[in-house]
Amino acid sequence: MTDLNVADLETALTTLGKLIQDKGFYYEIVAIGGGGLLLIGLMIRTTKDLDLVALIDKGEFISAKPLPNPLVQAIEEVAVAFNMSKDWINIGPSDLLTLGLPNGFKNRLTTIHYGGLTIHLAGRFDQICFKLYATVDQGPTSKHYVDLKYLKPSLIELAEAKQWCITHDTSEGFFQELEAVINELSR
């Protein structure tokens, strides 16, 4: 299985949560991206992975790099069981935690429990921020641009997302690309 639909993702996460619980562990993760959009019902498409931006420990966001070994082992066991990529849980976006999440991010999370795994999913506005940033980074032919268009951000949301984006990349080239994407979306 290469691409995951929402049912595949739910099945994998349910299995992961049960496996973690059976081993006596409990983890809280914070997810963004296409997988997160699928789980909260804001997107209908497939995804290759679930993007993590953080773990939660004692109520505080901490880096997902590196994931705890028992969690890594359980993720790999689920990957083998369902013939999935071993990196179906992706910690690449966790650098966003260091760079800074949008103001109010924590208050907009949606929470889903899967046994020993609790997933906190980024809200729609936060996804707009992340998708706008990724679109500028990866271009208008990327899945991020398609997702951003699907979310139908308002002009106000785009203006607010733009302010967040420019705190992460202050280069003139990034700013010009950002303006071009916003102008295209505003049509």
C-alpha cells in the first residue's frame, strides 16, 4: 500500500494505538498536513503519510525528533502488517515547532484517541498557514497548492497566513513567490 485513504489511515492508527497500549505505553502526537486534513474531514484524497509537528509531554509541545524508540518500533510493526512505507509517520515537519507555530495553534486542535495514542490535529486556519508556506516552497504544481485551493481561504485568512509565513522566511525571493501565490488564489 503506497497511498492511504482515510479508511486506511484510520485502520493503521487504530492498530498503532492498540499496539502501543498493549505494550504499556501512551503517546500524544500533533499532526498537520494532508493526513491531518483527511482525519478531520476537510479533505478527500489519499496521502503517503501523517506529518508530525510535535509530541506532547506533560501538556507541553516537544520536538518529534527523535521519536521514542517504542513508538518507532510500533510504527514499523504497523507498516509491515499493512504493507506500508516504514515512514508512514513523517517527522520532517517537526522543524516548524522550532520556527514557531501560528498564534493560537493549540486552541484550534481537534483531538482523536486511538487506544494508547492520542492525536491532536491542526485546525483549518493552521493548515492554511502550513499549506501556503509549502506552496511557496514547492510551487503551484504541488499537492500543497491543490490542498490550499480546496480549503478556500478567505482574503483575511490569506493575509493572516502571509504574516505567519514571513516570520519563517524573510528572503525577498520567498516574499515575491508568496505574493504571487496569494494573488493567484485571490482571483
